[in-house]
Amino acid sequence: MNKLKNITLNEYINYLFVLYAFLLPISRAGISILTISLFILWLFTKDFKSKIEFIKSNKVILYFLAFIGFSLLSLFWSNDVISGLEYVRKYWYFLVVLVIATTIQKRFVEYGISAFLTGLFISEILSYSIFFELIQWKNVSPNDPTPFMNHLQYSMFLAFASLLLLNRFFYENKMKWKVIYFLYFLIITSNLFLNGGRTGQAAFAVSIFVVGFLNVKNKIIALLSMFALVLSIFYTAYHVSPVFKTRFDTSINEIHKISQGSFCTSFGARLGLWIIGGEIFLENPIIGTGVVKDMNDFVKIVEESYPNKDCIKHLPSYHNFYVQTAVHLGIIGLFLYLMIFYNLLKLKIQDRYYFTLMVIFVSVYSVSSLVENMFHEQFSAALLALFSGIFIAQNRIENEV
């Protein structure tokens, strides 16, 4: 009991942070409860004033706040304030960035990453069990075994986790752990291609070259080795995973249909969304149309000017956060959003492992956001909150030494 009495509020936050990282891939309720719990505890820490001073000096956090603040400000020129408030409401998940960045201690940083991988491992066990029809999980199909979240978000989680492990493989000196990391990398990568999320697969294919270039001195060898690894993984997935084969063949067919002017496919619908979104942006290029949850302006333009794209007017978003931000918030909002990631990459992190992990994360998240609104969905927003907080904390810890 005496030991518990001696634990400070900051230490309780550190332990809850590890639990938050563990629950992040597997529990919506866990994300919500721990986000608010961590934030409330943080408000009552003794060194709260010094944490506020740190926040004022950190550009990543300031751009997070500026983007969210500008989103709220845009309600003044939005045509539906209630809908806009409902849209912005989801940004409260980023409160945890403030807590992690200012409070997490050195030894808990790696604990948090390991807890995240453990939680994801549980998700994978369920995913494989669903795929092989060993269990039934709610309404999840064996053809798309994503137990806790949308398959687009899940594929991004898997892409990042697999590359995180590949990055660890390069930095580990002990052969036993190298083998373990590489085997876990293969398990996660296999799961990535058993699911229907092409978003994560695309992010994986692009970002694996980042891993190679950051970890292999000879860039030609890095390029060739990563290309060979990608080719072998995609070739194996095509011949082993019926889900990936179907999705890959469908993608080729969709590209052919787009070339013939048809937008009534998954890729075609996205392309149609981006074309029309571009037109709306050009009408309001500086501050956008204002944040709204609905797509009324989009539907109106489709009905009036694009009857051949009528099949896409039912879609709930632009499936591209860059386009969505440009439409809602114009150049100003898009600039604020991009500056979050630019300043993440500018963080001075001396530990090479964490620096390369940060670049890999930004690559995976940025590519994934090209085809989905990752910043605005609970699981993917929480993932950004967790790891941006970790990278800022690592920068702070190094400067405190």
C-alpha cells in the first residue's frame, strides 16, 4: 500500500498510457475512456504549468491545435453548423497527444510500442481465426476478417506494424530477436494481404522502400532488395490469398473501366469524388466551404453537372483527407494539416531507431490518407495521437538529458 501511495500522478499516467497503447487496436470503448481519463489526470499534475510551456514551444502540437481551431472557426461560414460540430467533435481523440508528449517517461516509450504490438497481435489471432473459420465474430466475413475496425483502417495498422518490426530487425543485434522480429513481420504482412484493405497494401508497398533507404547504406542495394521483397510478397499473396487475388484482379478491371469513362467502381468512384471535390475547392480556394458532415454540395453538383457520375453521389466522404480538407478549409486548412507532418519530420531525434520509425509512420499515414479520411476516424486518429505523442516525447526526453 505504501508503494501505491508513493506513486505520483505522472506515473499513473505513464501506466495508463501503456494500457491505452494496448487497447488502441482492439477497443473503441478503451480509446474513449482512456483518452478522457488521461486528459483529466493530466490537468491535475503538479507540473502542469511547465507542460503548458512545453506545448507552446512545440510546433507539431501547435499545428494540431491550429488545424482543429481553424476547423471550428470555419463553422462561421459553413452552411450547416450542427453538422459541422458533429464532424469536428471527433477531434477530441487528439487530446491524448498533449498528455503523451509532455508526460511519458523514457522507459515507458518502448513499453507503449510493445503494448501496441501486443494488442495488435490479439487482433491478428482473431483475424486468422475468422479467416480459417475457426470462430464466428459478430458479422465479420472470412473474406474480410477485420474484427475491430474498418478494413481500410486495419490495413493501415498492419502496414505500419509490419514495417515497425522490419525496422526493429535492422536495429537488433541479437540473432534470436532478429529471427523473432522477422517472423512476426511475415505474420503481420500475411494478415495484411488476407484482408481486403488495399489502402494499407499500397502504403506498405511505398513505405517499405523508406525502411530500406533509411537502414541500408548502399542505396542501390536498398532499392533492389526492397523491390525484390515487395515483388516476392505480392507474387506470393496473389497466388495464396484468394481475397488479395480477387481485389487485385478487380483493381485491374476497374482501371480498364475508368479508361472507358465509367466511374461506377471503387477506384472510379474515388476519382470522381476527387474531380468534383477539386471543382468545389477552386470555387472557394482560400478558406473552403466550411466544415460539414454531409455531402450536400457534392450531391448538388453531381445532379446538375455530372449525370454520368450519378452512381457516386451516395458516398459519405471524399475518401481522401487532402481533398476533403481542401474542400472544407481551403488552402489555409490544407497548409495547417500538412504542417503537422512536416514538423513531425523536423523533430530532432538523436536515437536513430526512433527517427527512422517516425519517418516510416509519416510515410504510411500520408499514403493511406490519399484514399481514406484517416485523420477523422476513431482508430486511425488514435493511432496518429499515440505515435505523434511518442515521437514528441522522445524528442523532449533527449533534450532533458
